[in-house]
Amino acid sequence: MTSTQSYDVAIVGLGVMGSAAAFELSRRGVGVVGFDRYAPPHAWGSSHGDTRIIREAYFEDPVYVPMVQRAFEGWRELEALAGIPLLQRTGGVMIGVPGSELVEGSRRSAEVHGLPFEMLSADEIRARFPALQPERGMVGVWEPHAGLLRAEACVEAQLEQARRHGADLRFDEAVLSWQAREDGISVVTDRGNCKASRLIISAGPWVGSLLPAVPLPFSVERQVLHWFEPERDAELLAADRCPVHLWQFDGERFFYGVPSSAAGVKLAFHHDGDTTTPEHVRREVAQAELDDVRAAAR
């Protein structure tokens, strides 16, 4: 890459956010260059691990709901363009005790936006979805529109569409620094430099190193994902019989599960990891962590 190359927009990081930006901008005729320090989809950012849950009745805040609804439209459009399945609707059930953050937040989002949903008792959940066995006194918010996304396939599809529309995608090329000047943005990588009129930083856990002077409320959290192979009744955990599910199971912590795939049943805690950096994250899974997720699953 030479210093004479110039683009409308430079994108740093080509995971799900950066690849989406590259696709959408390039098909609007914008001149895009995108950088990733690895070759996405890869296992060093936040867009790997086979699947991601997509849910409409967002317990965190109703403000997310319109964004999720637009995202459903976008994923279906990308599926049609790419000719591959990316989004699978399984429905979703958010389980906890009455009054819990998960249950009440999900119901509030559904009510505010007029989403289809049902309140289910523990007995109703067990009868409808035998793989899920909530304790007596628990309830669930059932939303039919939830499902799962093939995370790595989504990134790959967006990058391919961006490339088809002329985006210059540069893998295994780390951005070292950037500087805003009167004539645009100067971007320096480990292979050279270029100029762009605008800069998008979508570098996931590396954002802090690229914005050192900006006091962002930002931290990197280690998340451990687990896959289990059912010993029996595997058909009960298939996507047509087991929805995506979130649990607030001990009054505080959140736990989630994705129905069975070729990799197995995916289980993990929601935001329960150590603060770390991408260079120093602990990659080994300790026996205590495995015991913890097994206890939650039981």
C-alpha cells in the first residue's frame, strides 16, 4: 500500500460491525478500505463461536427494539443476496422469578412496542419445551420472533458483498495509528499508510488502543462459551423443539442457551467474565468454570 492511495472511508476492524459498515457503504458507492489484523471471520474478536442469539423483546431497554427489528430486515436481505441461511427463528423464552430484571424487562419491551409475546408458568414452559425445566415459581416471557444467527457466516457474507461492490479489504494488516489532518485522515498500518476522508473504528477489544485520548467507559470482558453433547433425548434440544433461552437463575446472574447444532448445545453465562485485554486474555478454561456452567445447566 502506498501513501498516494486515498479513500472516502477507512474502517478499522472487520468483525460484524466493520463488515456491515463496509458492505452498506460500498453498495452506496462510497470508496471503502477495510483493515483487520487477522483474517475474518476469526476467533480473536467478538464475532466467533458459531452462533449468536437475536431477540426482539430486549430486557435491557425498550430503546433497542426498533434497532433489532431493522436488523431482522437486514439479515433477511443479506441472506437473499448471499444465497445462504444466516438467521433461524426458534422463538425465545426469558425465564426467571416474577419481578426479576430479565422477566420484567422483556415484558416491558414487548408491551411498549406491541410485540407478540406470552407469559408462561413453569409448568407451561416444561410442557411446551421439555428440555427446559424451570423451578416451581419461575415464569417465562415467550417471544416468537427470537432466534439465532450464524455469526461467522454473517461476517463472511458481509465481507463478500462489500468486496463485490468494490471495497478494498486488507486482512492480516494491523492499524498502528491514525491522525486527523486538514485534508482528511492519515492511517498507518504495519504495511504502509493511506488517506481517507472519514474513519470508522470498529476494532472490538482493540478500540481502547486506537482511541487512547478518549475517556470511553470501555472494558474488555473474557467470555467463556461451552458446547455439550446430549447424552439422551437429543431431539428435545433440536432447534424445532427448543428455543433460544435466557435465565436469571439465582436472582442475579444470567445464563443462556442455544439449541443443538453440529457443535452441540451452546451454554454460557451472560456478562460474568474477568476484565482483560486481547493480548493477555486467558485462553484456557479452568475446571471450576466448567463445574460452574454444569451446575447452572442442572
